[in-house]
Amino acid sequence: MKTLKEYFKREFLRYIAVVSLLVTVDIAQVYLPQFTRFAIDSISKRNINGLIKYAIYIVIFSIGIVVLRFLYQSLLRAAVLRFDYELKNRIFESFVFFKRKTLEKFEIGDLMSRVTNDTQAVRMFLIMGFLAIIDIFVLGLTTFVFMVKMNLKLTLAVSVPLLFLFPLALNFGTKIHKLYRRINMLFADMSVRVRELVQGIRVIKAFVKERYFTQLFRGVNEEYLKENLKLVKLDGFFDPIVNFLINLANFVLIFYGGLLYIKGVVGMGSIAAFFQYIETLTWPMMAVGFSIALYQRATASLSRIEEIISIPKETQGIVLDTVDRIEVKNLRFSYDGNIDILKGINLTINKGDVIGLTGNPGSGKTTLINLLLKIIDAPKGSVFFDSNDINDIAFESIKNLFAFVPQEGFLFSDTILNNIKVGNPNATREEVEYVAKVACVYDDIMSFKDKFETVVGEQGITLSGGERQRIAIARALLARRPFLVLDDALASVDFKTESCIIKSLEEHFLKSGLTVIMISERLSSLSIANKIYVLVDGTIIEEGTFNDLVAKEGYFYHLYRKQLLEENL
Amino acid sequence: MRRESIKRFIPYFLKYKLLLLVTLIGMIIASLTSALIPYLIKNVIDTLIATKNFANIKNFLILVAIAVLLNIVFKLIQIYVGNYAGQRIMQDIRLDLFYTVSRFKIESFSKEPSGKIITRITNDVENMNDLLNAGLVSLFADLFFILLAIGFLIYINPKLGLIVLLPLPIAVIFSLYLGNRVEKIYEKVRDALTKMNIHMQEVLTGIHVVQIFDMEKIVIDKFKKFSRDFRDNFYKSQVTNVVLRQTVNISSYISIFLLVLVGGILTIKGMGTIGTIISFSSYLSYLYGPLGDLSDKFSILQNAVSSMVKIDEFLKSNSLEENYEDGNKFEVQGNLALKDVYFAYEENSDVLKGVNIDVKKGESIAIVGFTGAGKTTIANLIFGFYEPTKGDVLIDGFDLRIACKSHFRKYLGMVLQNVFIFKGTVLDNITLGDEFPLEDVENVCKTLGIYDYIERLPNGLNTELSTEGKNISLGERQLISFARALIHNPRILILDEATSSIDSHTEELIEKGTRILMEGRTSIIIAHRLSTIKHVNRIYVLNKGRIVEEGTHEELLQRKGLYYEFYKSQYK
């Protein structure tokens, strides 16, 4: 709730203004039926002047109410939306600085909903809920007071049906949200079935299963129907029941009020006023229920939001500009504390090395890289950058040493040029074209209609896997960092392109002292490495140059032979 | 155009005509009673003022009580029955639509984006639901009631009635106009929200790139821009909404002012009553009430009609497979022949150019070639998903063009590279809903060597798999698709080998599984593994749409042609 307190402190004056205006409007609103009452009493006494007087009061107060209401509603919304804007930004900013360890605790969809749905719940409470609370007190209480002043017994009688509005609204407010959530989930389930139909249509048709899948679809539909009917009972019945209670109150009014009128206890003007007050009271009665429900949702959302923005950013640590040697000493690592992914790794990376890393799927290669990049935290005493334990080095500093090309060749929805320039936004056009040539993707780009200005779809969908990876390589090269890490970055390129890339890397960069770490399951890619580590099930079983390993006739050799025979069919 | 689209859906509504009739009756009686109550109250009040005798108003009070009860009962009937009918109608439409789409020709699925198909079946049908309930029933009820209320006003006191109604049309016009503006501005809000979501999705998925390349500030600034758009447009739409409501309010206050003043003067002059004034005040609040969201209701109606049109167009522009239930139902033995087959997906770009393939019952053949050479097309033709543009595809000598598809496909089996796993149990994914004895399923799993793996799952065969099989590995999915093919025991099997790397244990099982699948049935393998190819009876080498070589592995190596080049290119 810290964020809310800060908010109220800042907007204090504005809220004073809003509340004052609101109170004024509510009181004015409560006077209107009194003018009607006096007007009708004037009519009964045939007092035209009195009638005109009160009619004019009605107009003046009405105009005032409308204008002031417009003012405070706009003021309130402006304040709340400013808060909403800041809240959204703070949450997003937190995401961007998350470390992998934190991010993995959440699903992307869940994080996104904190920015959209959770801020909405807070927003709705601050606008509607806040107004409702003030209305309940000012409008509700004042109306009640005026009614009692006219006649206590009649007030009590008429209030009985209206009291039911409170539990009705509370019930509605708390259940409606859950119901909508459930219905949205079922709607999503239906969409999933349709997506399955579309994606699996060949299999579905091949096995003649069109009816079977329609039956599966029917299953979700039945549930959807049931929940929707529940919604109808909650939502659809709400208005009619409210109307019924108002009608009931009106009935009590004419029945009991009629008796009192006959006895001469109340005038017809008062009865007319009561009719209007019954209408006025319905909102505050319901508002209690609503605002409780809105408050509950808002507090739940607020804690979800604060969960995110309270995570501290990591900034401390040693800053290194260059590194001559990375040493890994007996590195053991496990994600969950039970099963070791890495079981005592030893390796050395010297400046200028081209390190190859290979092994079976799941052997821990990517984990090792993530540890070196400080994306996940290594145990103390296992990883050293020039005799500095990695845990003492600032994350920022490590980031700036490495240029990383991940497996999936992730690109943003933007032009190819801008995607490459992510590596170095200040690079010139020539530098961009140069790295594109080294990554052997320049000709491909020039063959597109818009060349470098071609816009790549979400995550680069319109390009082939190989093209995306090469662009990601170009981006990494542009950053000119001391270390280049390729995580199976050549998996999607064919043999010819791969040799082109390796050759041009050799020619242009290795002479400038660039250190390369290459993970590849395709062993032919590792031919330029001066040291290869073979990682199997978390242990390094072989190491040496390409030729050394072939000569050993061990795991490496056998895998190599198998790949030669299998490729390209 | 619209009328035609609407006509298509009428039978769905007619099926529930009884329920719809009940809804209509409910609506009429509810509106009638609503309109009656203020009139009755007027009489009570006037009688009270005139006679000050409770006995005289007893009857009116009883009538009011009855009206109030009838009102709530029939209103609830209208809502519940109306919604129930609406939901049933939508379900019928959705199911029919789903089944119809499943019967579309395969080309529809490459033509139409999957998002569009999903939207038609889900969102567009949902919008139609609003047509019935929020639209037709609710709008009709409102309009009917408005007419009744105006009728009563004029009936009770025409002069006063007309005067107090003066501001109403202006309020209606403003309501519609401003409501429209709110909707337009709100579209910008939705737009900003969508952009925000897309941006967040991208950033969170590629967060490692963002962090590694110091892009934090850039992505934050971009987000702030969308956030600003959201805030500014949301504020505008809200303020416009406030203006709308206050406009309606001021009109209703003016009506009340006129009521009190003019009504008062008329009453003093003996041309009106106090009861009239009180009841008119009720009528006015009923009339102004719905104005707040009048515009919303109209736009819901508009959306519903446009969804109907979209569904109609969607159905018109796609056609069902021919000969699905009709056609030649012959006994399938397992002989397959492609005779001089030509095929093009689009005009003038032949994918297959005179392909001849002959497979006798029980033989296994492999098709090899570069990607895009036409291998998948051959599979499509064998299943009758497409027809050759020239030449014939024959099973046991029968032309597939006139064969009954739902019949002969049952004798065929398909194993694809991208395995289709749907949300359901492992058992469902294997049997595809067919009733096989559990023992048979277990035996198939044991034969393929996956029985132990399945037993180790949380619920064995009844373990729930998530959509696209995300909770099991690639290799495991492949093996399930093998079990699926094996249990259905096809006479002709088409297998499109997977190319992705899998761990060595699963790789072994897949190699073994492939051999088991091929045994004793006609098999056509689109091959990538040398181990598979070495065991087939014949290899067809497909290049640029033609069969360029044909023979066994040894024969083709000796020929030193394209196949030999494939083989040789592995040595540097």
C-alpha cells in the first residue's frame, strides 16, 4: 500500500478540491426534491409565486450540479490516470532490469497482466470506488437526514426494501469478477480447440476424425454455456431486482404514506419528495457493495504490483574493462538443488582463443554459458575473470564484455538495419554493411525488395531461421566486444553458408584478438576452434584440438562420423 | 448482402421459436407493467387528494402490487429464457461452423490465416450472441417501453406530456453523437493497449538481447510512449463520457423544471393534477435512464450484424471436400500408383511434372530430394487432399478423384514431422477417440518400447497432455504419433521423417519404431535418415518435380548420379 499512500500525499490538494466539489454537489442534489416538495405544496395552496420561485431554484441548482459534477469527475480522472501512467511505467521498468533468475519465476502472460489488468483494478477503485465511498456518506446520510426530518416512521418503512440493495450489490460485486475470469478462460479454451483444428487438420482429415474433434469442441462449449448462464443469473437479474426493490419501496410509500396523508401527518409535497429520495438512495445503497468488491480487487492487484516493483536492481560490483583469461574451476551447478547439471567443470579461456563447446542435448552447455554471462549465479569460487570471482563483478560490467548470439536468433519488429544497429546504435551504414558481409547475409539482404529497410515481423517471422541467425551474428559483431559467444548460432544455416561465415570470421576478426566461444552440435562447425571441450551429461569427457579429438577415436570421433553420413538427405 | 447473411442464420433462431416466443411475451408484459405502475400511482395520489379515504385506493393498491409482481416475474422470464435461447443458438451455430470448417478442403487452411478462422468461430459467433440479447431483446424492450411511456404521458395529459418531452429528442441526439465519439476515441485506447502488449511480449521474450545490448532505456521510452497514448486517449474518452452523462442529466433536469412549472400552473388552473406531476416524474426517470448507454447498444448491434456478414462471407469463400461421404467405397488392399501425375498449387508453377510411382502391396519405398522438391505434395495427393492437375492417383487401380474420402482414408496412416498433439490424455492422443481394447494399446506401446516411459508418467495412459504437447519432449511426441499410426493399422502408411536432433536413446527408439511401422504394410517414407533408406525396396529421387532416379540404395550409388552426389557431399 506504500504506492497508494505516496499517491494520496502527492495529489492531496487535488483530492481536497474533488471532495469539496463532490460534497457540494451531493448536498445540492439532496435539496432538489425539497424544492419539488415545496413546489407541490405551493400548487396545493394555489401559490403561483411560490411555485415559480421553487421552479427557478430547481433550474439553478441543476445547472450547478451538472457543471460541478463535470469538474470534479474530470479532475479525479486526470489525477488517477496520471497515477496509472506512472504505475504502468514503474512496473515495466522493473521487468526490463530483471535477472533471469527472477524472470523465470513468472510467466510472461502473468507479468503482462500486472501492467494491464492489475493497474485497471487499482484505477477502477480510485475512480469509482472512491466516489462511491464519498457518495455513500454524503449523499446517503444527507438524504436519510432529510427524509427523517420529514417523517421518521415513513422513512423507516420505505428503507426496508432498500436495505436489500446492499447485500445484492455486494454479492454481485464479489462474484462477477470471478465469473468473468472463468468465462474468459473457457473462451480461451474454445480458441485452443479451434487452433488445434487448424494446426492438426491434416492429421484430423487423414484419420477421418472431423466428428471426434467436433465432439471435443462441444465439451468446452457446454461448460461455456453453463458459466454464461450463471453470469446471466448474476448480471442479467441485477437490474430487474433493483427495479423490483424500488417498486416495492414505492408501494410501501403510497400505502403507508397514503395513510399518513389521510391522517394529516404528511403533505403531498413530502410524499412527492419521498418518491425522489427513494431514487436518490438506490445508488448509495448499492455503492456500499460495489466499493467493497472494488476495494478487495484493488488491494489484491496492488500487492501483485508491489511484488514486482519492490524487487531491487543489482548494480554493485567490480567493473572490468578487459579480461585476459576466464577460468572455470571445478564448477558444480544445479537449478533445483537436487540434480547437478554441471558436475565439476574445469576449463580455461585465454584472450584470442576460439573455444568450441559440444555435447549431447541437455548436457549443460547453455547452462555453462549462462553462468559465464552472469545470467544465472555461479557458486562462489568457481568462475574467475582474471582472478576476480564472478560474484564480485558487476552484472553491467560482464554484459559489456560479451556479444551474445542466442540459439533462437531473436529479432525485434523493426527494419533489418535497426536490428543490426542494436549492437551499436552509433554505427555508420558502412560498418553495418561490413558486418553483414562477414556474417554472410549481405547478399541475402540485398536481394530483398527493401534491402536493409525491410521490416522484419514479430520476432523475425518472415525470415528463415538461417537468415535470422546471421543477422543476429551481424548484430553481435557490430558491438565489438572482447568476447563473442555463439550458442548453436549456426544450427539453421546450411553447410555452404556455415563455411562462409567461419572463413570470414577467421579472416576479419580473429586477428584482432577477438575471443570466441562457440557451442555447436554440428561438429564440422568447430573446425576453426583451437580448443574444443566435449561436455556430456555435465562432465567434460574430452578436450583438445579438432584433430586431437578425431585421433582419439572416442565420443567426438564417433559422433563426427555419424553426422557426416546423415547430413543432407 | 446483409439480408442474405442474416437469412443464413434464421433457421438457427427458428429452432427455438417457442423459447423466443416466451421471451417476447415476457418482454411485452414486463414493459406493459412497468409503464402501467406510474399511471396507477397517479390514480392513487389523485384519489387520496380528492377523497382522503383509504378504502377508495385499496383497489388501486392491489393493482399496483399485482403489476409489481408481474413485472419482476416476467422480466426475469424474459432475461433468463432469452439468454438461454441465445446461448443455445450460439452453441448450435458454433458447432456447425466448427464441423463445417473441419470439412473444408485443405487448401482453405493454407489460404486463410489461422487467426481469422479462430476469430470467426469464437469472437464473431460471440458478437452474434449480443445481437440477440443486448440487441434485439433489450433494444426492443427499451423501445417498446419508451413508446408505451410516451403513450401514457400523452394519454394522461397531452399538453403537459408534450412539453416535458421537449428536451428528450435533443438528449437522444447528443447521446448518440457523443456515444459515437466515445467509441471512436476508445478505439485508440484499445490500439494503444494492443501496442503495449505486443511491445511487452517482445521485450520479455527477448529480454536477454535487450540486456546484453544495453537497450533498456530504448524499450522503456517506447513503452512510455504507448502508455502516454493510453492515458491521453483514455482521459479523453472518459471526459467525453462525463459530458454525455451530464448532457442527459441536464436534459432530464430541464424536463423536471418544465414539469414542475408548467404542470404546477396547469394544476392550479384546474387542467392537471398533482398525481399527474408525480407520475410524470417517474416516467421521465424511466425515459432518461436508458439514454446513457443507448449508443453502446447500437454499436453492439452493429458489431453483431457485421460479424454475421463476416461469417457468411467466410463460409461462401471456402468449399467442402467433395466425395466425403459419397463416392466409390472400395476394399483397400494397399497397391498404390501415381501415373504421370502433374500438380500445381498455383497456376503455371508445377510442383510435380509427370511423376510415376508404383508401389505394390506390402512394399516400402523412400522418396528423397531437396526441400520443396514435391515430397509433401505427393503425400497430399495420396490422401486425396488435392487432385492432380493431370494424370491419376490410384489405389488398387481405383481413381481417388471418385473415391469416397471418409472411406479410403481409414485405410491410410500418416506420421508427420510436426507431430499433432491435442489437449487430452495420452490414450486419447493415441486412439483419437476410437474404442480400442486397452490391451491392444498397451501392446502397441510395448512393441514401440515406450510402455515403460508411459507407465512412469503421473497417470500413465491417462496423463493429460497440454495443447501442442508442450509438457513432453519432441522425441516423446514422435513416439506417440508412431503408436497412433500403429494402433490404427493402416494398409498404406505415409511417414514424413523428422529432421530435428533428439537424444540418442529416443533416436534409437524412433529408428526401431520406423522399422516396426513399415513391416507388413505398404509404406511411403519421405526419408532423411540413411538407416531408414537402406531398408526400403525402392528409392525414388525427386528433383524439381520429376523422378530422376529410381532403384535400391546400392543400385543408385553405383549409378553415380544425383543420389550418389548427396551421399558423396558429406566427405570434404
